[in-house]
Amino acid sequence: MKVVAKKGSHSKVYYLRIPHDFIETFGITESDDFTLNVNFDKDGNLVLCYKRVKK
């Protein structure tokens, strides 16, 4: 999967495109909230980890 980040209307807002299959499989809706953890693995690769927050 190739990740595409799209710049929003504000200079510091980016939107991450999620494939439609993921949205259907995991039941993601517009009202879901996510937290983002940013780390680097042992090879220096950037790792983005999104976690759905239960309401």
C-alpha cells in the first residue's frame, strides 16, 4: 500500500488517505477519533501507529 498525504487548507494540516477496504473491514466512521504515535524502528524507518480511541 502506498500512503498519500494531502495538504489541507491550513498550512500544518495533512490528511492521510485510507484505502476503502480498510474502512469497511474495520468499520471506521467519520466520528471515530484516533491517536497517533510516531516512532523510528531499529533501521531508522519512520513508523506511524494510529490507535482508535474508544468513546
